[in-house]
Amino acid sequence: MAATKLIFGRALARPSLHRSIYGALRTYTVAPTALDGATDTAHAMQEPRMSVASLAGKVDASTLKALEKRPFSFTTLTEVQSQVFKLLPELANAGLTPTSTPLPDGKGRDLLVKARTGTGKTVGFLVPAIESRLNAIDGLSKRTLTLSFAASIKQEREHLLSDETPAATKVLAQAFTKTTVGVLVISPTRELAHQIATQAQHLLATHRDMHVHLLCGGESAHEQRRLWRRQSRDVVVATPGRLLDLMQDPMFSDAFATTQTLVLDEADMLLEMGFRSDIEEIIGYLPPPEQRNTMLFSATIDPSIEGIARETLHKNHRMIDCVPPGEKNVHLRVPQFVTLVDEPADYIPHMLRLIARDQMIHRELSKVMIFAPTTKLTQFVARLLPSLAHNLPGKRDTQILELHSNKDQASRTRISSRFRNITDTPSILVTSDVSARGVDYPNVTEVIQLGIPPSKEMYVHRVGRTGRGSKDGRADLVLQSWEGGFLTWELGEMPLQHISVAEFQTQVLDTAQALDADTELSLWPESIGDKMKRAKDKSGRRRTPISKRRPFTPLFGEEQLKEAASTARDATLDDFPPSPVMSGVLGYYKGRAAMLRVRIENIQRRLAPWFNELLGLDLPVYAFKDTGKDELSGRGRASGEWSKKSRDQKGRGREDWSFKSKLRGRGRFAKDERGYGRGEKSHARSWK
């Protein structure tokens, strides 16, 4: 077989075609950067990884079986798992041995772990925590109690400690399993908490009578209390807000006073989201550091993390650094591009080309995440895209999902799971920052950010959704031209490459033409290609693989995309009022004027052309002025209001939204917002 070359991890059968596509896509290499400062441990990459089989005798047989079977099916452990598991079985004595007692290597039991997202750290902290719980339960038969449980029993039922009869031992065992907490994992977001809880359930699937409790907002607190009474509290995964609410109930606070293991996952994000005071209050309900084992996992270690580590970890803790030398994080090796869009009419077409390029390269495996700055803009883009699917290579088979904070927790969980499990059709998740950190979506091939992110840190977290686990990925930031100040002041250290709308349009056309020119093109291994040919959609019709849907080139005409965007916009606005989109975006950018180095009073002037094009308006700049509680929705000290009226007085025709700017004052002295005009007239604008 002739030698093949690789492009984005896939084989092309013809080297000449590969060269043309390679040039069109302008791939590049990111130079590695050195870690800032020194660490107190050797880097994990310097040691070989462990095999799962090597855990035999170190972990319970049921735990080992769970790791070897689906959905894990592990044969080799990741770096962070290897570094933590090599401390077993001695590490799995949380609560039984004072934390001040060092492990055989002379170092501490509490862990401060620096590890990138997507490196398997969830299993890395769950396995030793579960093993500690199992060891504590086994120790009851020998009347070996955890330190915190012994202190609790001594206060309430001291006679059980001196009574060594089998009946007393049985009572002790029942009290321990029903009233104590094995491991408490604190997560910054609901989505990440659900993901951790799911992993814990998989690990406990081979264990009898062990349970996982999920305590987070968006779920029924009544149901959480009911399950708390009925089931053992072996693994508890919680978000800070709901956890603190429930801790006001003695039924919960008494149980957490006997916690064996505390895990702070994504600790840097917990601090970024303002949970430091909540964490400090929660720790007040837990046993002292001497009586519990604590593990703190973070993608970065900075002074704020070191501060929370001093408050939660034993002073003799150890640090494990799993970030390889010369590599800080995923975001420094993922190809990153930024486009400054001068013409508002090019905004949506450019987004479509980014999606189309990914679908041409990755075909049915294309998995795109689009981040929008506000919930309402997320909803608008998600409802706009289905009308534009016919302009994508994946066409109607492209699955488009929507995720944001306005959806209830059950819907968010269902949508996250659905996007995570899509493997045979192109998919797009339009989301707010609820998906930006910690949640594991495997095999994301492209991340698109519309508008400036809330911060440099959030930009990094969003980029980190792709390129996970050493896989390929790409990230694109799409900004209006006046947002360029954010690049200079906030993202100066990022390896961003500038690419114009025209340059990228040329690249996409060149790629499409190169793919159309090869009649024998196949980017798929034989087995996958055969599977896709046999695939059927939900209606039972055979689904045509993307590779058979050529030609691609006619999809990307400049005027064609602009016309498609305009038509889709009008169809979306039939049932979607523009006022929440505008008020949300306006407030978002005003809150970040300092990051942009733009005066607040100039924000609406900058946004007006973008609003008019994106939402099909023809409004003057002053219509976007924020002068009241919610001007654009007609509440508070509003200078205008939106209403939905039919095209004619009889109610026939398509309904349109209209904006009316009310004049103030009376008679010939009346003036509008700009100080112009007379009389009690009004200035109205509407669009179709």
C-alpha cells in the first residue's frame, strides 16, 4: 500500500491532495513553554505509567473489576492516576490513621495535585477514597474505628466502645455505615458534579450496598433528604450552595462531622467563582485535618490555591505535579485563531464556514462547541442554526443542541449526556459558560467563541474543551473589530494567529475544491465507512455519509451564505423577541468596558451596527441606550418599548416586532432621548 500522510489525525490516500489541503488549512506548530518556577516534586512524566493489573492486591477486587470492565475498560493508567495509585494501599487509610503520620516514603498523606483537565483525575481521587471507605467498614469487625467516628460515639454512646460482644459490634457497624460520610467531593458546577457522581456509580457498580449521593441545586431538596435517610453515605458529591443549605439540618451536619475524605475538585475554579468563603464555612462542619484525608486538585497552582491549601490540607502534605515539563496546559498546544470581523454581515457566515470546515475534515466525527457570552444570545444562535443546516456539509443530519442556565437541571443533564455520546453524526453544542470548565465532552474537534469571554481564565477553560487527552483540536475566537483591545490587554500571552474573514473564506473554498476533485476520497477506515453507509436516521431512511455529499464548493458562495443568514434570521425572529438579546449583550459588554479599554458610554454606539444586522433591525444608536431598569423590555425608566403586532389591522400576515421610542414633555417643548423633536409624536421602527 502506498505511503499515506496525516492531516488532523486522519489518513489521506493521495499525497498530492494532502499537500493542497495542508496548505489550505495552514497548520502550524506551537512552541513549548517552560513552567514558571520550580516544584517540590519531580514531574510525573519522568516515571512510567502503571498498568491496571499492577493494582491487584493494592485495591479491593471489586474495585479492580470495575476499572477493567466497561465503561472504563482500562489497561493502562493515566499519569495522575499512576502518581496517586502508587501510594496505595497505605493511602487508603483515611480517618483510621492520623494525617500527621507520614506514608512509608516519609511524606504526608494529604495531596495537592496539579493536573490538566481531561487527564482522568476523577478516577484518580475516587479510587483511594472508596478504598478508604471499604477499609473502614472492614475494620469494624476488628473494632477499629475511624478517629472522627470514635470521637462521635464517645460523646453519644460510650458504652458501645467497652462492650465487645458481637451484638455491640453489629450496632457499631450499622451506626457507622448509616451515619458517617465516606468521601465528600466538592465541585464548582452542577454539570461537573453530575459527571463525578456518574463515575462514582460506575466504580461502585461491583460493590454491594454502597451508594452515591448528589447534592446540588436544580434537584429536589426533598428527594435528596429522603435518600439521605434511607441510604448509606459512602460517596457524596456536592456543589457549595446546596451543600451549605443542607448542612443547616443536623441530619446532614452530624454526618459530615465524621467525613473520612475531603476532595476539592477544580479548586482554582471554585475560587474564581467566589466560593472561598463557602469552602471555609463547609470545612467548619468537617473533622479537623488530623482526622480526615484531604485531596485538592487544580489545573493551576497560584497564591490563591496555596492559600486554600494551607487552610484545608495538613501542613505535611505532598504535592504531585502531573503537568509535563515544557507544557503548561492544553490551551498552549491547541491551534488557536482569532478573526476580527469588520462587517456585521460577515459574522454569521464566518461562523458557518468554521463549522463547515470542521465537518469537511472530520466528517461524521465532527463535534463543535459554540460559546456565546449571554444566555439569550446562546438561545438565539441555537435557534438560528437549524435553518442554516442545509448550508453545511452535514446538512439535516447535523445535530444541534442548546445548553445554558435557563434550562432545568434534568434537561441540562440529558443534553450533556446526549452530546457526549454522539459518535456517528456531526454535532454542535451551543452553550453558555456552564460547559466551559471541568465537564468532559470527549473528542470535541472545534471550539468557537463568539465575542470576548468573561476573562482570560474563562478563555483558557473554553479552549480546554478540545484537544483533551492529547487529541487534536482547534479553537477560533470571533470578535467584532472594536473588541481587539481584549487581545492586547488580556490574551497577549496566548498563541493566537490572526486570520481575516477573506483569508479563511479562501482556505475553506480551497479545501472544498480539493475534496471535490478527488473522486476516490475516503477519510475513513474501511470498517467505519461501511458502518456509515448502513446507518439510518430516526425515520428509518438510509443516511448518506458526508463523503458522498459532494460537491462542497457550491455551499460557500459569499452572497449565498449572507442570503441564507438573512433568511434564517427572519425565520428565527418570528417567535424570538430581540429585546432580551440586546439588553443581555449590552449589559455584558458594559460590565467589561475596562477589559476592552472602551468607554462605557461608547458601548451602545459600537454595538448598534451589530445588533441591527444580527437582529434585522434599522434602529438609531440612541434606541440602545441603557437608561433604566430594563429599557429594552419596556420596564423601569424606559425610553422605549417592544411590542409584537400583526402586519395589518385585521391581524393578517406575519407578526413583526416593533420598537417605539417615547418622547418626553408636553406641547412644543417635548424632546426625545437625544434632546430633539417637538410635540407628542413618537419615533417608531419595525422590521419584517
